[in-house]
Amino acid sequence: MLQKLVSKYGKKLFIQTFNHARFFSNGKQVLKLSKEEILAKNWERRCELATAYRAFAKLNMNEGVCNHLTTKAPSLHCDEDIILIIPYGVYWSEVTPQCLAGIDKDNGNLIEGSDKPELTAHSIHRGIYRHRPDVNAIMHTHSEYAAALSVLDDMEIKPIHQNSCRFIGNVMYDKNYGAIAADGENDEADRLGKMIGDKDILLMGNHGTTSVGSTVALAFDLHYYFEIAAKAQIMAYQTGKPFRTLGPDVALSIYNYMRKDCHYYANAHFSGIQKALMREDPTFLKQTRVHH
């Protein structure tokens, strides 16, 4: 529903909370969400994010209990959306919707849940959300092929494969690794938020990948296929033979085709892996009480 409201009434929405209800307005018309609708949307976002965590674990794209995925969600406790994020120490294959923490997007204070996330995690994400109000989900991993690409002097994706063409002109390459964003408000988190610009992917030199999207499904799909594109390139490097690159017109036509239907493909991909995960563990999206 939230996405439909934004689509229908524009991005410049403001939100007020009154008597456990939320009001969305574009200055002309006010729409009210009931307490039940807020709770339902909060749970829906939790299920999506838990699916993304488990999916990346299944795909071996996680790293210990580090790295982090987030999404924005409505809450009864804030005028604006909170950020859902994994509490530090939870292994990705064991994430459930109810275990996720909800934090204030401005100051990082814990609002929902009892276990706190790692400080560097929400610091980076809050920096990006500040500079990209159109973004509703952010995913950051150190997946092996993208990480390998990030340590090269020339870390740019080349148009050598169909999957590679999806990222033509849609990646920001950060070749100036600054520092660990270890404080709640810091220059590095703000720098990364500005660095990504209007791109969907930030390849962080000597570090890893960050993807952003208007939905969890889209951010997940972009992240997955960037890793696949990086894998093709790294493996091609290992042959020691020259690349056969695609011509600019062909590469651009592939990019435009994938861009046009990106939500269709992302939703199908995400739904498919969610069903696979539920066959393995039919209870992981079962609703239980969330500490609001």
C-alpha cells in the first residue's frame, strides 16, 4: 500500500502520527492508515527483509555475522519510517521477521526490538537514506567476486556479458576507501551517502558492494546480478585471454530492456527464492509477537 500511495500522490509526502494512525499527504489530500494497516505493512517489510537475509546466506553471499541489509518500514512510534536491520550476532540463515530491530533513521536509536545492530551497519545505511529519499532498501555485502573486483586498480564492470550490460552507467566506483564508519554520525557515512549519487550500485574500493532500490526485491536482484557480472569478469581475467566486448549499441539495448522491466524480473526472482526458502523451513515467516 505504501508504494501505491507514493506512486499515486508523489514523493513529497509528509507523515503525522495521531491516535495510533498515520496520515499521508501531498498538501491536497490526506489519507489515513489505521493501526492495523501500519502493523501489517511493518510485518510485510519484515518478511521481505528476512527473506533477503536468508537468501544471501543460501547463496553464500554473507560474511560471518557481518554485512547488513535494511529496509524502511512504518511504525506506530515514529512520524517517519523506521529502518529495519539485523541485530548484531544473528547468523543470516537464522533471521526471522520478528528478530529484526527497528531503529530511528535520523539518530539510530532503537525503537522496535530489544537487540541492537552493529554501529557501522546502521551508520552507512542512514547516510545513504539521508541523501537518497527515493530509496527504500539498501544491501551491503562483501560477496567474493565483487570484493575481488573492488581491489583491482581498474575495478569497473566491462560490457562482456549480458548480465554486465545491466550495470552500464548505473554503478558508482568509489576508489577512495576512507575509514570504517564506526560512529553514529561521521564523515565516512556521509561521504558514502553522497558518493552513490543517483546510481543503483556503489562498488566500494577495497571493500564490497552496496545496492539500493525502491523495494527490497529490486535491491536484492540488483545485488545478486552485480555479483554474477563480477564473477564472469573475474573468471574471464583468469583465462589470461582478451575480452570480446559487446558493442555500445547492443550493450545499451540490453540495459534499456532490463531497466524497463526491472521490477517484473526482480519480483519474480524474489518470489521464487522466498518459496524455495519456505519449502526448506515452512515456519520462518510465521507471524509471532513483535516487540513494538
